[in-house]
Amino acid sequence: MKLSFKAIALATTMSLGAIAPAQAQDLTRINLSYQPALYWALPFYLATEFGWWAEVGLDPSFTTFPAGAPQIAAAQARDWDIGGTGSVPAVLGAVRYGLQTIGITNDESAGNALMARNDRIEEFRENPESIRGERILLTTNSTVDFATQSCLEQWGLSQEDVVYVNLGQAQVITGVIAGEASLAGVWAPNTYTLQERADSDYLCSGADAGAIVPGALVVRPEYAEENPELVARFLAVFLRGVVWAKENPEEARRHLVDFYSDGGVEISDAAVNAEFELRPTFGLEEQLALMDRGDGESDVDQWLTAIADFMVSVGTTDSAPDAQDFIMPQFMQMVMDDPELRAIANNE
């Protein structure tokens, strides 16, 4: 679905008024994709509200998807150029379409969780063996699938010991509220929705199971090859949003509520605070450190290789891609090496 934020026309008009007509004509269209009402995508909203895109010569359009699988499939049709997605879709996109990972959106390990209804959660906690044979509502081939299987593994269980029911996240929430299962795998902010509306709580998150679940910034390989400078400009704007939110936490929280509302999600104050507290984001220097291969494999290499191994184990892919074939730190380095882009990325 094509989507523009409510303020995109106003933000673009205001930003164009601040630059010369020749510069306005030089704005380059760029197609961005994401899944709506996700914490990590707040920089997209901020950049639109504040007119940051035009400052680097970009004119974005936005395409949203309900989950990672259809988002990645749309890349083959060139429906979008750059996007953010979960690590499982990022790896799937690398295998099938050569998608390149160019950065990390956030660490969402604590935000991907196996939730349990409160009337049974103590039973499951005290005796994880009681989970055997239970139905689990979740979205398969996703980051929450990875987190859930990591949780099962730490209890000596596997997917074969439970009954997976593959649903979209909205249907998972509906199913739990309707009492169709006592267990559900969801990602934030759906975790908070289950807490507040479905009498459920965290049984085990990816963080609890030692499963690092990063979100990924990805780009189509053809687009990256033809437009490396546009990729770098995009990254600079995205990183500016990350830094701005850290520097202005209260205002960022208000913007997050508006951003979620635009995506059809109403979120409580407690859930907003949890989003900021549980999901670390990374500025320019941190991104480069996470992608640094000076001592061998980078942190990002290791994280996404673990995701790839999981996908092989469940039969999603036949083999794990080599991290160095699809994780590309050079675009982030381009931002660091360009004084103007670096200043934008650091919100200076």
C-alpha cells in the first residue's frame, strides 16, 4: 500500500521554500518501504515532519507491508528501493534477491517474545515441559519465530513439540483475545497490546534466550550499484532521526504516539516508554563499530549468520549466505567520510 505521512505535503512544501528553485528541481524520488507502526521507523516520520529529506535532495514515497515476507517479495518487482525490515526477511531477501544489508534499525531482541495468558503463565514458567503439545499462534519465518524457537530450545523443546498456527500479527492478537490459544509469538508493539488487552505477559523473549534479533536496513542490489550516493544520503537522514530522538526523548515520545496513530495503532504511555527502553538504536559510530570486520567477523555478521542458520534449520532456505556477500558496511562508511553527511547523521 502506498502511504504518505499526514504531514508529508506540508513538510515538503516548507523545506522547498527554504531552498533555491534550482535545488528544488534537483530533488530525487526515492521509494522507501517498512512495516507500519514500528518503533525503529520513527526516523522516517521525523524526517518527513521536519523536512530533512529535501536537505539531502531526496523526495521519498513510502510503501508499507503487514509483514516481512510480502515486503521482500515486492523488492523483486522494484516496488521499493531501500527499506527497513526484520532480520529474518533481510536474510531471506539476500538469498532470493540479493538484497544488501546496509545498517541496523534497532536491537529488538527484547521486543520479540513468546507471550502466555496469565491464567497459565506460572504453570509454563515452573514446568516448561507443560508447553509440549500446546498451540502457539505466531507469524512463521519471522523474527518472532526465531525468538520463539530459541526459547523452546532453552527448555529442551523444539517446534515439533508444539503446534504452530501461522497467522499475521493482527490475527494472532485476535486469536489470543478470543481464547484460541494460551501462547502467542508477537513483536512489539503487539507485545504491549497482549499485556493490556489479552491478560497476557512475557514468558520468554529473544533476549531471555540469548537470541540477538536485529532489525535491518536493506537495499536492492541494482539500486545500490547505480545510486550509492543516494543510499548514503538516506542513511544520513535515518541516523539523524536516531540521534534526534535520543537528544529529545520527551518530544520523540510524543511523535511516536502520532506515528503509531497514523499507522492505526493506539499505544499507551507505558508502552511508549517500553519501546524506548527495550529497543536500543545506534548512531553512526556505533553502526560502524557493529559492522567492523577488523578482527574477523563483525557483530552484525555473527547476528545475521545465526539468523541464517535458523532459517536453514527450519527449511526456509537450503543454505546460509556468506555474511560478507550481503552485509555491506561501505555505505555507512560513505556517510562517515563525507563531512556534510556526517554532520547530518550526527544532527550537528
